[in-house]
Amino acid sequence: MSEEVLIVYSAALCGDCQLLKAFLDERGIRYENRDIRANPEYGVELEERTGKLGVPYVVHNGEWKRGYLPGEPFSAEFAEDLFGLR
């Protein structure tokens, strides 16, 4: 991945958020975590940009991307595709 800052919008009680951050940590990918519950202004920003409060959401290479598949468990394959790692 490029050296651009990756931003992850998450919440502490969100299982997919924790799995996505663990995926990034395991691969040494740096990111800025923005917890929408701890800092409600991040939730406002997320909703203004996406129309949603669903997390995880990421900003990667300036593009806002949903960090989960609705109704599906987190998978490394999904995350690899999300970040263009395969």
C-alpha cells in the first residue's frame, strides 16, 4: 500500500472493526482510527460523507469504502480485495 494515511472509522464494540484493525496491524499497515462512539464528531463526519453510520468504514487513497459486507462475517480475502493486496 502507498504511504498515504489510511483512516478507519470504527467503534469499540464492533466485531468487524476489531477484525479489520487486527488485519491491518498484522500486516504492518498504518492507519488512523476514528472511533465514532468515543468521538461523536467522527460519526457526524461519516454520516455526512456516506449517508450511513455503519462501521467499519475506511478512507483509502482518498476514496470512502465500506469495510464490511452486509450480512457476511469479516474475511481476510475481503480485506485484501478492499485494499488491493491480491
